[in-house]
Amino acid sequence: MSVLLTATCAVPAVGAVVTAALPAGSTEARRRNTKIVATVFSVATLALAGAVAARFDPDGARYQLTESYSWIRSFGITFALGVDGIGAVLALLTAVLVPVVLLASWHDADPAVAPPEGSFENRRRTQAFFALVLAVEAMVIVSFYATDVFLFYVFFEAMLIPMYFLIGGFGDRAGGPESARQRSYAAVKFLLYNLLGGLVMLAAVIGLYVIAQDQGLGTFDLQTLTAAVADGRLQIGGTAEKALFLGFFFAFAVKAPLWPLHTWLPNAMGEATAGTAVLITAVVDKVGTFAMLRFCLGLFPDASKTFAPAILVLSLIGIVYGALLAIGQKDIKRLVAYASISHFGFIIMGIFAMTSQGQSGATLYMVNHGISTAAWMLVAGFLISRRGSRLIADYGGVQKVAPVLAGTFLIGGLATLSLPGLAPFVSEFLVLVGTFSRYPAVGIVATFGIVLAALYALLLYQRTMTGPVKEEVRGMPDLKVRELAVVAPLVALTVLLGVYPKPLTDLVNPSVNATLSQVHQTDPTPAHPVSADHGTAQDGTARSGGEHK
Amino acid sequence: MNSLIPLLVAAPLAGAVLLLLGGRAFDRLGHWLATALAALSFGFGLALFSDMLGRDAEDRTLTQHLFSWIPVNGFQADISFQLDQLSMTFVLLITGVGTLIHLYSVGYMAHDERRRRFFAYLNLFLAAMLLLVVADNYLLLYFGWEGVGLASYLLIGFWQHKPSAATAAKKAFIVNRVGDMGLSIAIMLMFVEFGSFAFEPVFGAAGSASEGKLTAIGLMLLLAACGKSAQVPLQSWLGDAMEGPTPVSALIHAATMVTAGVYLITRSGAIFNLAPDAQTAVVVVGAVTLLFGAIVGCAKDDIKKALAGSTMSQIGFMILAAGLGPIGYAFAIMHLVTHGFFKAGLFLGAGSVMHGMNDEVNMRHYGGLRKYMPVTFVTFGLGYLAIIGFPGLSGFFSKDKIIEAAFAKGGTEGWILGLCTLVGAAVTAFYMTRVMILTFFGEKRWQPDAEGHDPHPHESPKTMTVPMIVLAFGSVFAGGLFAFHESFLTWLEPVTGHEEGNSPLTPLVVTLLTTACMLAGVALSYLMYGRSAVPVVPPYGSPLTRAARRDLLQDDFNHAVLVRPGSALAAALVYFDSRGLDGFVNGLAATIGGVSSRLRRIQNGYVRTYALSMFGGTLVLVATTLLMRSV
Amino acid sequence: MSSTGWLAAAGGSTQSIPAPHIEYGQLSPMLVVFGAAVVGILLEAFLPRRLRHWAQVVTALVGLAGAFVAVLVLAVQGYGTTKVGAIAMGAVALDGPTLFLQGVILLVAVVAVLTYAERRLEPKAGGEPADAFAAQASATPGGEQERSAIRAGFTTSEVFPLTMFAVGGMLLFPAANDLLTMFVALEVFSLPLYLLCALARRRRLLSQEAAVKYFLLGAFASAFFLFGTALLYGYAGTVRLGEVAEVISGNALLTPALVSSTQNDALLLVGLAMLTVGLLFKVGAVPFHSWTPDVYQGAPTPVTGFMAAATKVAAFGAVLRLFYVAFPALRLDWRPVLWGVAILTMVVGAVLAVTQQDVKRLLAYSSIAHAGFILTGVIASNRQGVGSVLFYLLAYSFVTLGAFAVVTLVRDSKGEATHLSSWAGLGRRSPLVAAVFALFLLAFAGIPLTSGFTGKFAVFQAAAAGGATPLVIVGVLSSAVAAFFYIRVIVLMFFSDPQPGGPTVAVPSAFTATAIGIGVLVTIGLGLLPQYFLDLASKAVFFVG
Amino acid sequence: MNPVNYLYLSALLFTIGASGVLIRRNAIVLFMCVELMLNASNLALVTFSRMHGNLDGQIIAFFTMVVAAAEVVVGLAIIVSIFRTRHSASVDDSNLMKL
């Protein structure tokens, strides 16, 4: 039994503990040490997560590198890890983003330059921030690797706590005196929403266990359960299955977030630091959509199909609604948040379209949205930290004084609007085509989203970056080396995965096919498939659909 | 040889990447590098062309598969190229005109501090446009399609400090996005219908699909074409796009990118041929736009906007021709190429004029420039003659063929279309004559610029005039060359097919009618503008003139129908989100809080109240227990 | 020996009265504790004041440790699993739940005594270190007598023997095998608690008020319990739980009196209801909860912690025994009633806590809500139910102790600063203390990886398996409401700005530090690796019939 | 006499006691009412003991008296100390903690 997965989860966890335990102090050197230690751990995690993805054999078993240790025998709970293509890719995304976020947040947790008289500035602020980020990373990676429903649930819920402290404890410097109140409101809202979702899921988890136990399967092991569901050994029964599905889905839909459960996201992303906002939208929220794919579909195939149309409608509303609200925003970070809501609509739509294109697209979308939104948000954060305001109206003409910043911001925006050649296009198109092939009307309406996306992304760019240079913006420095080091890998990945996403699709496709067979769905066949002789490319490489059927 | 195809795209792409990432290092010589790479691409194009000429007409399709792009089960998108005669034509046009305009820009942008970036964007455009025309499937075409949109966005808004430029850029992108939506839906339809969206398989299987499906695909493709080629109803962005530097207008918004719609429809001929209703829609759009653009062109005082109207109108001709099916495809492309020459030349001329006139664009502030800018005058004049269809020049041959084809459609339809094209030809002559007269003839109406400098018109530098001269050659001779032995038709026929149609009129009659219309337009224009002084301040004008100045109220329409309700909706939703959804959640929390503070009052601190609650509880418990039994 | 023996003895026969057979070894946990209590009294009487504190602390700890060892020995000998049985003439049940709960109560008591022994938090009085208890409880608050007692450095070291008596009663309560023993045990642990409540050093008025309220309401509830006992005795002719069950199920030998009395179901049902009232009062279930907030607030905080943890453990032990041993046949009667009570308790506890401003009252309402959660496990009426309740009690009691121990640390010039507003910004001044308290709050809220989550999962799982799914759903929703106020406190501590002149966090001695440390350890341990204790709890589910 | 009548009496006494707790204000009286409830229970126990013909009930009654006595000790101590503080035995004056 390989311990690679455990190691991948453990390294950031150990890193969190070590970082938290590093000596406190207000000296710059001590803070720097903390940051470096944390970053080293996150990079080590990246290496391990990369090794996991590299060792994953797309032609092999559904779950690989599996490990299983007895944990709570009384409830059939194991510490069972295993990776499929989807989990491997998403864990890798997490591992890529965390070092970037750490680097981007390098000074976000530094104490205020001149703490007011008599204030009790926490001397462990820096340690706390970096440790919390690593803790989130560890928990998220466990969630992606968990093949035990309970284990997943535990970390799904537990990650709320470090996230909560990250949101509430470390805001950006842009806020006025109101900001502390706003921030704690945002943190509480985040926690309560997600906790409510989690508790509802808890009821469903318990229900699942009780039903399984009644039928002689007192286990939370995902593979056992899904296999039992598939071959009829576990029959949950119509109403119960629907109720359990809704219980699970509710939690995931809050986290994802799906309209109309989204209202915590703009607050949280608006008030948190840019790095934390990235962590929320690019990493933590992905656990929700990931879980829909793995747990909702795997455990409750019939209910998933029953509710798919309703969920598609909600996600469709989310796509349009999020985009329209993004257009109406005055605050840069809230705009990005609403844009994310729109994107999550796409992801969920792809999942519940129940086609391989839709689900592969949704998985890629999770990755690509993570990378591109990270780039967009982090550059926005750099911008905001320079001017000390989140209001769009406070900017203008930035490209004149800080062209590189403006350029990277534009690339982030273009990625968000799914420009071909950048990664999000690949996933968005797959989702659209996957949805369209089963639900044409839904696909067409969703396509409107691409127009709206262009509108909010370019409006934001136009209002902040172009036009005459505003007085307050004059003299704004361009991106520094550290900031470039943050943005460059993200931009490079965005381009690379836009042009050559095959490594990811190769990892993801088998797992998606396995998921689809769990729900007993196959892709709709073309009405008039092209004949096979058209399907072969000149140099013999497989090219079009005909021969794959 | 096939391996040269990717290099066509790669050369300018490398230029763009180098110039953008290379930083200051390329400030000094980057523009020459970009020009060289454009020329290199042109060289590759020529090499491929000569290779192609060496083959049989039926064996001229070159393909090159690079790698699998997006493989998901049935959905297989490849980075894979196909170069046939149609693509070849475009490749040569794009790289040829592109190289010339690079050269022109060296002079035109000489003093711009962000010149390096300008050339990077130009190279990016070339790469995207070449990708568009050499793609072997619709998704890769879409890649190039949006790529040119991006380049267009970047270049229209190149002078970002001008709010108008930034707005125009955004507008162009978003209107194009509406069209792009059509293209993506078309691709999805193809995938659902055929399980593929590569040209060859789709065209091969098109016959098996129902006409309704094909019509749907065709209409969606038309929507895409409307966006990119500024056809009604998605035409509104082109006039504003003139905010970009003039070389951009010449290359992107006249010669190449805006004609991508024509390419798309021609390329998809196999689909349109089987979907007559979609074809009808195409010709209607073409006919409406050719008149629309022409009318707008008549009213504009801004030289670039007048030319933009003209571009719209000329593309209307092409779209109309493409909508005619095999009767017109080849002529649509032929007009596209000749238009590429003369319209690029006209824009470069306009740029040259502006260059000499302190960037003045209002023709009412020009006048009598022929003496000061002789080269510009001559090249512009040749372009003018070409566009109005002066016999023997390029435009004469290509436009005449389109008008013939329109009549050849046959029946009432043919008559209507033919008459539309004739009217279009006449109006073209009218507004182009107007441009000519206002700019180069008559007395000086020069005005000092914003800083009070009087203009000192002068001829432009060599880097600018040489491209103009080369393009003028094209404007004069290309048409004749193409028409000679119908060489162009023969060249394209393997790809587009050709039918003669049944024209009620003989070609000679059509030619005479066309020439007559052209002369009438010129004459009317001369009567209106050539014989009396042109007022510096535009007269109030007729309602039609005023509407035409406002682009026939297209922006007002869009504003009233889309923008204002849209922003109202966004604002309403913002309100709903914070008051409705969030209000509900906060209200829930408040309710719990309210219930809590009300319930708290029971805990009033009096021990006897507590005892009472216990006693009451006991009674209820006892009663319930007893009741449970009796039920 | 059964009641028939008593009857025979009463029949006027000339037989000598048989000496009752008492298994001293198997009763040793209780005997050791009572013994230590008595020793404590003697120490109080004979030792000079100066020495009393340490002597009492040592005596108490030794007594508790000895009792715990005794419990362990009994458990190892199999008295909890294979050798379960009634001892002391059938008055005491020695079985799994007994030993498990006695173990828990003893551990809780050890931790509580540690917090009692804390003398570093209060400023020195009369040159002597002071603890949390009144210098002289009989003195009028603020009077001259009190001032002189304080000057003299008096302390009420009687709290230790009192606590030991209470612990003894609590050990007996869940072990009681007949209603009389149960009643006596109830009083034995209640009476010392009434007194302990009155012994706060600061805020004496509140303390006295708490005592009087607790006393009057407690006595009121005991009266119900006793009357219920009487009615049940009238129905069954016996107060032994197992025999009552047999009478109810009709398996008992019917005497003529029984034939007539068992026809009157009202006796049985009203008796059941009244017994339930008496026990529900102790666990603090709605609508018998009203004493909880006032008493928790007024009592000295170490006592509150002890009371909140240990009383709940003992009382739920009795609840389990009563319903599972005496009334399993009446399940259809009591389950609906308990459903109602559980729902009310969860909802009212959670909702009322939302607007609390005092941290001790907040914890009181939280304990009410938790009583509701535990009740769902009781209602499960299956083996998992018993196991889950046992585990929950273990988990909950240490979180509670820890939380109240932290409350003792946050102080201003007037003693403990319990108003929530003064906790603002605590996380900035004392991140560690705030983090520990946050951990306890998260455990209360049932966040995974804490003991609270495991416990909640266990009871809800049992309830769902027992067919009480709606209860689970109500429980989940009220957990969400409950989370709101736990989080409110965390927000206050971490994200609010400290008030100028706000309270400081006192550095405790090793006693409180150990107590808190144990709380943290158990909270995390039962969250991360609960299997051993779940096993223990699930092995300890068999009652003596 | 039918022993059931004693039961009625017991119930009556219990109710009177309980009502007294709810109505009266003086802590001592309150406490006496509780004692009345205990004694009502005792009466019931003794009666049932008689009806069942075993002695358990009577023995319990003895225990109850002892417990009641202990309760008095503790209760009076508390009540007296609070009386000395407040110079009032009214339970309604002990109202510092609420809500």
C-alpha cells in the first residue's frame, strides 16, 4: 500500500503545525522565515500532488494509489484515500494555487505599519495566516482524495474553520473603519451558510449509513457503496434516495455556490484578502462541485437523473444572474465574485447534463476557472493594495502608468470571458456542447452567458485601466518581481491549458466515463454520424467522432 | 510542403510573443522584426502557392495535423490545418496586404511611444487571421475567429487613454461576441447532428441531415458572419472601430478581418447549398447591408467613417453574392480580394491625409489637398476609380460579376437583388465621389487643431507611400487579371463549385447598366459637391441625412432596446440580490433573533414562574401520556 | 433477595432478621468517595485553617483516583460485561452503563476538583491565597463579618467534602436499581450542589439567589419524582426497576392486589410522567429547564462546570436506566412524549441562546440544547442509542468543564468578566486562551474533528436507525441555529476590537491549566480517534434486567 | 374504610402543596408546601403499602422523612443566609438573574 496520498495530505498539515509553532515576533526576519517555511511546505505538496497525478494510470482502475486505515470501526468509517483522474487533477490544482496564493499574500498578514496606541496587535498574525492557508490546503486535498463518505464529510466541514478565520481575520487594507464589521459579517455569513449546508448533509450522511446498515452494508466506503448501488445490493428506495440526494446536493450547492444559495460568496470574496478570495473560489468551492460529481452521481444515480432538469434550470439562472450582477457591481472584488457565480453555473450545468463532454468540461472548468480567476483576482488584489480602494470608480487609466499590471489584468479578464486559446474556453465549450447535446434549449440560453461575460470583463477593464489617468493613480508602481512571479505561472498555465489541455483530458476522461456509467448514461449519439472514412485524419490520428462510437 | 502551413501561423505569432514578452529590448527594432515576420509568412504563402499551382486542380488541398486539441470521447477537436484554394487566396491576401500595412505602420506609428506593442498586436492579428483561414475544423476556425476579435479589440482601443477608443473597442468585441454565439451554436448543432465539426466530414454528411437542421446551422453561421463582417443587424461596431489607428482600419476593418464572414459562408457552402431558406436570409442580409452601408457612407463627414460605411456596403455585396450559392461564391471571393486591395489603399490614403493634416478626420476641414499630397492623391484616386467600378479597374470586374450573379438568381428574386446591387453601385459612386471631391478638390477649408497649430499638409514618408503604391497596382490590375480567362473562377471552382444561373439579362446589358448607374452617381455627386463651396459646418440636412449621420439610428436603437433595459435589469438584480435573497436570509436570522428575545421574557427571574412552567409542563406531560394511551 | 423477603420479615415471624448481603468490593467506587467525603469533614473539623486547603485537595483527589481505580478494576474483572448483576440486595445495579458513567463522573470530578483548587486567579486575601469560594458563606455579603473573614484569609474549604458527597450521589444515581435508591441518590447529590451554588466569593447575591432558586425548584421536582415513585409503587407493588418491568409486561406473579392495581393504567402512566419530570428537571430539558441559566450564572464558575458536566452525566444515566430497564414495554407511551420534549429542548435551547449576553448563561442555554440532542439518542431506544448517549456524555462533559474553566480566567477588577461585550478582542490579547475557548465552542457546535461532532453523529445516527428521522432533522436545524451563537462568540473574540480597560486573562496555576489541558485533549482526542471510546461505550450498553 | 380514599387525600394534599409553591411568596412557606407534597407522597406510599400488603412503601416513607429532614437543613441554611442579606424572605425579591 503506497502512502503517497497520505503523504500529500500530511505535508501541508505538518506544514501548518510547524508554521504555527514558529517563533512569534514582530521582526521582519522572523516573519520572512515563517513565510519561507510555509512556502517550502506548499511547494513540497505541489511536488507530491504532481507525483500523484503522474503516477495515475488513466487506463488503470477507477481509484488508484488506494490506502485504507481503520478509523472509526463502530460506524464503518475508514481513513480511505484513493485517487481518480478528477481528484488527481483537482488536488494538483490546489497544490499549484497554494504556493501562488502564499506568494501573493506575502505582506497581507504583516502587522499594520503603525499599530494604534494601546491596541493589541496579534504578534502571531503572520504565523496564523500562513498556517491557516496550509491547513485549508491539507483539508481540501483530503477531500479530493477521500474515498470514504464520512471522511470526506469531516474534512468538507472542517475546512470551514480555517477558512472562516482567514476571511474574518485578514482583510485587505482597502476597507475603512466599517471594514472590520463588514468582514466579520462576511465571515459569519460564510460559516453559517456552509455549516447549514453541512448539517443538512450530515443528516443525509446518517440516513445513508442507516439505510446501508439495514441492508447489511455498515460502511461508508465509497467504492463499496457505489458498487452496491450499481448491482442492486443497496436499494435506497425512491423517496429516501431523493431526500438523501437533496441533502448531499444542498451542501454542495451552498459551497459551489449555486443560485440562489450564493449570497455569501460576494461578501466573503469582497472582504477577504485577494489571496483568501482565491482560496475560496478557486480551491474550496471546487470541493462542492467535485463532490456533486463524485458523491451525488455515484451514490444516487436515479435521483440525480430525476433532479437534473431542475438543477440545470438553477445553474442556468446562475449563469445569467451572476453575469448580470457582475455587470452591476461597483466593487472590483465583488464583481469577480459574481463572475465566479456565473462560472459555477456552468460547472454545475456540465455535471448534470450527464454527458461526457459536459462532465469532462466541468472538471476542466474547475481547474481552469481556478487558475484564471486566481490570476484575475490576484492582479486585482495587487491593484487594490496600491490604491487602497476596491471601488471601480476610483480607478482610471492605470494601463498608462502600470502597463504590465494592466496587461495581466486584461489576460485574466479575457480568460474569464473564455477567449479561445486560453484555458477556460476549452472547458466552457465542452460544457456548452455537452449540455446542448442533451438539452439544446438550455445550451442555447447558456451561450448568452459568453456575451455577458465579455460585457463584465471588458467593462471592468475599460473602467479601471483605460481612459485618462486619474490623479490618485498617477505614480502607481507597476508589478514587482514577486508579483510577476505570482502571475507568470498562472498566465502560462492559462495559455498552455488553452492550447494543449490533452494531459488533463486524458486524466479526466476515464473517470468521467466511469461516473457516467454509474448513472447509466451514455452520450447522445449524433443524428447522422459521419461515416468512418471521414473520421480518420490524414496522418492516421484519430480525429473525429465517428470511430469513437 | 504541408509542414509550412503551421509556420504560416507561427511566424507572426512568434513575433507577437517576442514583442510582448521581450520588453524594452525590442523597442528599437521590434517593428522591423514584426514586418519581417509578416513578410516571411507571405513568403511561406507564396511557396505554398507555387507548390499548389504545380498540382492538379483536384489535388490542391493540403492538410497538416498537428496534435489533438480537445479530445473527449466523441468530441474530438484537433489543431489541424487544411489549405485549399480558398484558404490560399486568403493567405495571400492576408499576408500580402498585411505585410504592406506593417510597412506602412512603420512610418505611421513612428512617433508612438507604444509602437512595439502596436506591432505585436498586428502580428497577433495576422496569426489569428491565418489560423482562421487554414483551420480544418470549425472549432479551430472559432479559435482564429475570436483571436482576430481580440486583436481587433486591442487595436481599436490602442489609444486607450481616449475613452472613445476604449468604448469602441469594447463595443466591437461585445457585438462580435453576439455573432460568436451564433458560431458556437452552429458548432454544437453540427456536433449533435454529425458527431463532428471538421469541414470534410461535416460537408460529406450534410446531405443526410434534415433541411431544418441545416437551415438552423446556416442561420447560426450567418449570425456569426453578421457579427464579424458588420452586417445588419450587428453592424453598429464598425463605424466606432475607426477609433483605431488607420493602418488597423485598413488591414482589419477593411481588407481582411471583416471579410471573414464571407469566408465562413463560402466555406460552409456545402451546408448553405442544402438550406435554401438560410441562403435567402444571407442574401437579404447582404442586400440590406449594402444599401445601409452606402446610405451611411453618403452622410458621414469623417473620412474614415465614410470609408467604413463603404466597407460595410461592399461586404454586403460579397455576402449577397455568397448567399446566391455556387452562382456567386467565386465572385464574392473575387470582390473580396479586389476590395482588399482598393479599400486598404483608400484607408492608407486616408491615413496619409490625416498624417499630413494633424490627425484631422473631418472632410469638411480638408479640401484641395491634391497639390500637397500628390502620391496620396494618385493612389487614392486609383482606389476610388476601382471601387466605383470604373471600367477596366479591379472593382469593375468583380462588382459587375456580382451584379450579374444577382440577376442570374432568376425570377423576381433575381430582379430585386439585381436592382438592389445596381442602386448600391450608384450610391457607391456617389459617396466615393463626394469623399474624393471634399478631400482633394475645391478650396482649402483647413482648421487649426485643438492646440491651435495650423495644418501643414505634406506627403507621407516612403514607408507609407510604397504600400499605397503597391496597393494601387492591385486596385488597377487585380480585377483584370482575375477576369482574364476567368482564371479566378477556375482557381476556386474545385472548392466552391460554380453554376451559371439563368440571368434574364445578358452580361453586356448588365455591364452597361452598371456603368450607367456608376456614372449617374458620380454626376449627382459632382453636381452637389463639386460645383459650389462646401460648407465647413454641416447643413442641417434632411431627416434621412441626419439619421444616416447617426448611422441610421442603429446606436439609438441598440441603446433603447438593449443597453438601457439591460442596465436597468442589472441594477434591479443588484437590488434583488441584496434585498431579496440576502434580505430573506438576513430576515430569517432577524426572525430567530426576534423570537429569541421574545421567548427570553419567559425567563423573568421569578422562581415561582419557573415553578409554574414546570408544573404546566408536568400537566402537559401527564396529559399527553394518558392521551397517547387512549388514542 | 427480593421484596418477598422483606414481606416475610414483616410477617411477624420469629425468624431473626437476616443480615443484608452487601458486596463491599463491588460498591467500592461509591464507598471510597463517601469515605473521602467523611474524611474531608473530619479534616475540616480538626485541621488548622492553614492546612485545610491542601489537605482537602489531596484527600479529594486521592479519593476520586481511588474510586476510579476501583471502577477500572471492576471493569477489568468483567462486571460491566460478563458479570453484570444487581448488588447490595438488588438496590444497586452493577453493569456496563454503571461503570462507564461512574468512570466518566469520576474523571469529571477530578477535573472539577482541579478547578476548585485554583488559588492564583483571585487576589490574595488577608495574605492568604484565595479561591473562588466565599470566605465565610454564612456572613452577610458586604457586611463587617464578611470583611473580617476576608481579612483573616478564611476560605470555605468545605466545598471539597461537599463535592465528594455530591459525586458519591452521582455515582449512585445511574447505578440505582430501584426507585427509592434513585430518589435517595438524587437528593444526596442535589443537596450539596444547592449549597455549593451559594458559595461564590464574588457576586454573593447572585450566588445566593442561584442557590435558593435551585433549591426550591429542585425540591419541587423531587416531590414530583417521589409522587411518581408512590404511584408506580401503587401500580406494581414494587419499586425495583426490573420487577416493575415484569409487572408491566405481565410476566410477574400476580397477587390479588396486583390484579386490581394493574388494571389502573392511570397509576402507571401518571407515575411514569412524574418520574420523567423529576429526571428531566435534572437534565435541564424544556419546559423544566428554567433554573439552568440562573443557576449556572450565579454559581461559582468551577461549581457550574462540575454541575453542568457531572449532573448531566448522572441524570442521563438514570434516564436511560429508567426507560430502558423499567419501561421498555411502555415505549409507545413515552417515546412520543420524549419526542416532544426533545424537539422543544433543542429548539428552545438554541433559539434562546441566540440573544444571550452573558457567557455563562450562554453556556447554560447551550447545555439545554445539548440535553435535547442527547434525548434524541435516548429516544432511539436501541443499543446504539445507549452507546451513543454514553459517548455523548463523555464528550460533552469534558468540553463543558473546559469551557467553564476558561471562563474563570477572563477577569476584571470585579472578578470574572462574564458579559460577552468584555470578551471582545480576546483573541488579540490572548490568542491561546481564545483559541482554546474557540475549540470548545466549535466542539459544542459539532464541527468535525472535535468530540462534539463524533457525539452528535453517534446520537443522530442512533436516532435515525431507531426511526426518529424527523428528530434528526430538527436536531440538524437547531444545530445550525446553535452554531450561530457559538460563532458569534468567536467573532467577538477574534474579529472585534478589544475594549479599552477590558478584562485581562489571568495566568492560572497548574491546576486550572491541567483542567483545561485535559479538556482540550479529550475534545481533540475524541474527535480524531474516538474508536476506543466508542467501543467502550458500545460494550457498556447492557443493563441489568 | 376504602384505602382509595387515602389516595384521594394524598392527591389533594399534593395538589395543595404544588399550588402553594405556585402561589405563595415567602420562601419558608414555599418550602413548607414542598414538604407537604413530600408528605402527600408518603401518604400514598403507605396506603399502597397497605393495599399491596408489603412493607416497601412504608420503608420508603421513612427514607422520605429522612431526606426531607436533610432538605430542611440545607434549605433553611440557604434561606436564612439570603434572608440575612436581604431582610426579606420573599422569593420574588430574588430576581437579579433573568432573561
